[in-house]
Amino acid sequence: MILAPSLLAADFLHIGREVEMVNESDADWLHLDVMDGSFVPNISFGFPVIEAVARVSCKPLDVHLMVERPEQWIERLAACGAEFMNVHVEAVRHLHRVVEAIRSAGMRPAVTLCPATPVCMLEDIIADVDMVLLMSVNPGFGGQKFIPSTVEKIERLRSLIERTGSKALIEVDGGINRETALAVARAGADALVAGTSVFRAADPQAEAAYYHGL
Ligand code: DX5
Ligand code: ZN
């Protein structure tokens, strides 16, 4: 299983130390949650932090933009060397154009669905994206409870991917712990985002190794 710890749950007084911890762990990517206080009812961090983290992270950056009009940040995010740029289908009007622009800028395009947005919204874009990020909580906050209906949604997305021959990975974000991770893995996810359960664990690296080993 691909594991992307979410920096949102890190100790922000010591971000450098937290990124080093992830660098030295079995985690595969580093997940960065950007919030604008408009698309979601919270503000997290922006480019000054992303740019600083990008300079020290050895792990590919999986950037999740919970912002209105994310397309305005494509060039700046590409300049950070981000691997994935995740945009919400609910925040973008011309999704195909934005996906193409993300790829042209040198990043891997990923599309994100809120819990109430159905998988069928992806029918005509699934062939063009490298990943789908399914939210298993309502975006905006770490530490929320996993929404159980996500498990069936993963199965529906897996069928769509198989039917269309898409190469998209399935990533699941929100409320991942040792229990929910098993159900998510069984349903066919490729990647897990884990904030609280990794960064707030007594031994974050052991926790990262556990999810990575699923
Ligand atoms: C929520 C974010 C998540 C969040 C996950 O809006 O997209 O990435 O950090 O946090 P946990 O793992 O604590 O639910
Ligand atoms: Zn996220």
C-alpha cells in the first residue's frame, strides 16, 4: 500500500523535524493539505510553507488543494517540484482543461471527490488522470471520523477504472486508522492518506511502516 502521511497533523512548531521524520520512514509520499477558508471552512497553509517543505522533503509531494479556482496555482506548484496536484471536481469548472494544464506543467493530475459527489462524475475524465482522491471525511479538518459508505464508493471507482482501462490510482483521505485502513485496502485502494494516525502516534515511523506494509 502506498502511504502518504498528511502534514496537517504534524507539529507546526517543528515542521522541519516532522518532514525529516517522514523522510526517514517507510512512507511513500508526503501529503500537503492546502485550504483557503472558502472552498472549505478552514485555512491551513500556503506557498511559503509548501516551498520550504519541498526543499527538504525526499518524498514526492502529493498536494491536495481544497481551494476555489485551483487552476491559478498550477505554475507555482509545478515550480515546487510537486508530484501530484489534486483538484476537487467541485471547485473546477473546466476540469479537462485543468487536468491537461497540470500535466503540461510537469505534474501528475489527480481529481478529488467530496463524500457526496458520486463516482459517475468521473466517467469522462478518468482516462486522463493519474489518480482519484476519494474523501472519506468532509474536507477541511484532520481527526474526523471515517464515513463508512466510502468503502462501497471505492468498489464503484475500481469498477469504473477496470471498465475504462484507466491507469488511475485510488487514494483515500480522512479518518484512516488501523481498522478503517483494512476495509479500504480490501475494497481496492492503492494509496492511503493518514494524518492523525501517523503524526500523533507514539511511534509515527512504526505506524507508517504498518500502513505501508498492508
Ligand atoms: C482533510 C484532509 C486530510 C486530513 C486527514 O480535509 O484532506 O488529508 O489531513 O487527516 P486525518 O488522517 O487525521 O483524518
Ligand atoms: Zn488531504
